[in-house]
Amino acid sequence: MKNLLIVCVALLVGCGAGGSANKGATVSTESFPLKAGLSARAASGAIENFTVSGTCTGSATFTRSAASASTFEGKASLETIQSVAVEFSDCTPDSNTVSGSDHVDANQAPLGSSVPDLEYAALLNAATPLPASVKVGDSGDYATLATYADSSKTVVTGQRVLSFVVEAETANTAIVNLIVKGYDATAQLLFTQQSRHRIAADGSLSLMSIDVQFSTTSNNHQLYTRA
């Protein structure tokens, strides 16, 4: 399954819930400190387990380091090392692991990412930092990255457009949906990834699920739900 590698790469570079927004949810009137939540999440490493449903079923483990000072494209960055290990019960190949690094600036605005031997991504233009605080209904684009075959940047493979929307959940929490649309070099949409994080008023942020819907070259659909 060629898309297995694409899924793993997409999961690593989401900077990043599945399905649709929570119908019937309570619309909170709280303001949620998104920047503080992202910073706190980046500061601590984690191992997170997910069940997988959709075109293939199985399980996945996401491992990420605590962010550390680094540089990317000549700029100071906070670097997180991440890996995704997937195991499927009904697809071939039945397992794979992909590792890479993700870079953001001090405001948690994305700078780029690197997945050795698979992909290198860097900003096309200056990113717009995600808002310091958000409310249900807030949304917007915040970055566009060019993707390349490797860090030499001689072969352009496409683009990634990053956006967000804040969705209702309960009176005291909301869902921050970080959306990545991946395009090939001819501007055809290859996938849409939605990573939904629950955020509370104190800024605590937890990844709940990731939905990857393929387009153009595949109709595969994978939903990763926190175990």
C-alpha cells in the first residue's frame, strides 16, 4: 500500500480528529489560551496510542520528543523529533515506521519539517502565528509550505496549506481542528488531514484524533482515534 508512507508523512507534518464536528455540542463562551497550550504541549514529550479505522484498520503509536532549541532554514527554531508507527490487520504492507523533525518559531508558527529520504517542507512566505487565545467559531489560514524531495530543494513535490477552526464541544472545552491540505506539484489535492485537539480554559491541550482523507489519486480514508 503506497499510501501507507504518505499517511505516515502526513501525520508527521500536520504541525500537527476525525470525521465531522461534534453535532449537538455545547457552544462555550470561554476564551482558550491556544498559544500557551501549544507551547506547553511542545515542551513535554509523549507517547500516544491510537486505534485506526477506515480503509485499513489497526493501531498506531505516535512518539514525540520535548522541543529543543535548533535552527531551520537559517532561523532559530524549536525542534520536535517525531515518529509514527502503524500496524494494519487488513492492508499490505501491514506495518511501517516513519520518523522526522518538525520546526516552529518562538510563537509556535511553523517553519518547516524534514522526513529523511521522503520529504522536506519549508515556508513559502512568513507564517501567521496562531492566535494567542481563541473562541468557538474562530478560523483562518496560517501557513503555506512548499514540499521538496529532500533538503537540497531541487525537486518541488507540492505544497501544504495549514488552517484552523475552533469547534464546539462542552461549556468548558472546545476542539481546535488543525487542518492540512496537501497538494502535488500540479496543484491537485492529494489529502486533507484534520487533527482535533481538546483545549480547556487552563490551556491544557490533548490530541484526540486525526482524520486523513485522500483525494485525486486515491479515495482511501484513515481515522486515528485516541486509544
